Amino acid sequence: MKSRSSVFSAAAVLSLAVLLVLSGCSSEEEEEKGPQSFEELVAQVVVKPEETGVGEPEQERERLLKVGVLGPKTGEDSAYGLMTFEGARLAAESFNGAGGVDGAPIEIVEYDNRSEQGATRTGMDELIKQGVVAIIGSPTGWSTFAPVYMANESSTVFISAGTRRHIGRSGPFVFRTSLPGQKAADELMEYATAEAGLKRFALVTVMEDEALSVASFFRMAAAKTGAEIKAEGHIFTADDVAAAVEEIKSAMPVDAVIFAGSDRSAIDFLEAARAAGLRLPLVGGEELGTETFLAGGDIVVGTLLYAGFSPLADEPMVRDFVEGYRKREGRPPATFVAEAYDAFMLIAEALKAAGTTRPSAVRKALLDIEGFHGLTGLISMDEEGEVVKSPYLLEVVDDGGSPAFSIVRSPF
């Protein structure tokens, strides 16, 4: 609300301007044009906000057709950052090659934050000063949390490409592209009970932050599907694995073990279970979707898991991307490459839909996205900037004597 003094000041300026206009008109001009109304006089002296930017919040002015990418190229966690940069570059190359935004390319502006708090703040400040329309952040710690306040304060769209933290709740301009853990667990448990016929479970949790979250998702999913959790084991150290196996043996019959933990921890557990005479399949999260897990041999066969991306997908868009990536890099793309690719494409889609680079319009266009075809699935956004999409559901099968992943349900 404006103060009385500011209103009076504005009125005084306006009155003076009108007097100047009046004094500047000759009687000859008046006779020729006729008398002017007050509204006509005001129109001569009042400059429209869109002509000067005055009256328009700094944050709401048009941005440049640039997207910033923030993450570690060097230092700790650089492997994750490099995947983010790579995915964004590949998306920009594809999008711009197809015509960009009405023929104009979107420029990528990269910043190496070295996984440091200070460098992250400096990077955000520089990208915002450059007028980028949006920023894609690596899923690493400082790249995810440090930018949130600055993004909201400057009204700059920020998308974390792959973080599992629910940062969408951190403010109106903050989004993420990663698979929603609860939805993933719900769909996997629905498949495990309805399709695979698994009804009785044990739950084994490695006592680490990520694993505790995964265990919570599966516990809730089990309740929704009516699955029974007959035993629980908790692994703090390697010495606890045998105790977890004994808990399960005492609760038999059990159809499968929900395992919340790393790929290496899962193999250690399966080896201990096999030594104790138990042959039970695992049900788990995307931590198990690795070559390290497959290297566990025949004991990992039968495992069911969810994943945010799979290069095995038969969807034409994914297949073409994977084939091109293999030719270029000699290996399949990792999940974080796909997440960053989708993050860029979502921003590009929002820019096309908004028809402007004004931050609030781009934000609204992002929130309005529904059923967008990404590498990671059909993507929509909820009102908090959290992505809505289904997981890839995978099973580890015996492929000629070697374990291999096979898609049992696609998100498309």
C-alpha cells in the first residue's frame, strides 16, 4: 500500500507536468487542435510502465533466453555434476537443432561450484545477474540446498535434476525432476503383490538417511496393498547382517525381503541369507539398479526394483537417445544424464507455452505441464513443483547364465 506522502508527491509532479504542457502550447495551436481534455493532457506527460520498466518489479522483467547449469565439474561429487552438465548440453543441442523457441536457440551458461557453499552462492549470483530464465542444479548437496533461497528471492526458476529431497516445498520457484519415492514404492508393491504374487515380507533397513526414507516408503506401500511385514531387521554395521537373517528365519514363511540399502549392502545380505539356507528375492529401490548389484551373480536373480530411468526402454524417444549416446560415449546414459536432459526440456516446453521469459509466466507454464514425454517417463507437475511420474519397474533375470535387468512395467 502506498503512503500518503508518496501519493501527494505523485499528484504534485503530475500537476506540475500538466502546467508545463499547458504553458508549452501556443494559442495558435489551441485554436487549430481545439481544447484538450484533462485525460489527453495526462496522456502527454505520464510514461507507461512498459516503456521504462518503472512500476514493474525487477524480478518480473523479461529474462534472456539462457539457462544456467550449476554443479561440480571439479572437487567432491564432480561425477554427478558432470552428468548434469552433459544431460543439459545434449538437450540444448537437440532442442536448438529442432528450431529452438520460435527459431531462437536457448544458450547454456555453466558454472562449476566445486561442491562448495561459497562457490554455489557466487555461481547463483552470477547466473542471476546474467539474466538467465532458469537454473538447473546438480543433485548434490550444496547444488540442491544453497540455491533455494536465492532462486525464490530473485524469482528465478530453479530445477534440481535428480535430488530425492522434497525441495519443491521450499518456495514457488523451486522444482525437481526426480522420481517421487512414495509413488515408486506404491507401484512396485502393487506389482509385487498383484502380479508377482508376493504377499508376506520381511523388511531389512541399513541405518542410513537414504535407506531410512526408502524403508518408510515401502512400509506405507505395504499397508496400502495389504501386504504383511512379518519381520524387520536393522543393519548398523556388518556384524548386524547375520542377526537380520535370523530374524527372518524365525518369521518364516516369508515370500520376499524388502531391502532398503546400497547395492553392496544388498549383496552382503543375500550372501549371508544364502549361507543360512534362505533363498528369497529382494524388493528394493533404484539403489539396486547398478552393475555392481548385477555382479553379485545368481543370488540377485529374482530381485524386483524401481528406477527413475532405464536405457532398456522401447519407447522410440528413449531408444533413439540411448542409441545416439552409445555411439558417442560407448556406454549407456546414466539416470542423472536423463534427469538433466528432461529438466532442460521441461524449461524449453514452458518457455514455448508461456510465450515470454517473464519468470512468473514461465513458472506457471511449468506448473501447467501435464503428460510431457521425457526420457524418464510421462511428466506432470503438482502445485508444489514436485514432479508426478511413474517409475520403471525392473526385474533381475537370468540372461544366459548372467544376471540382467528386464523391464516388467514401463512408465509410458
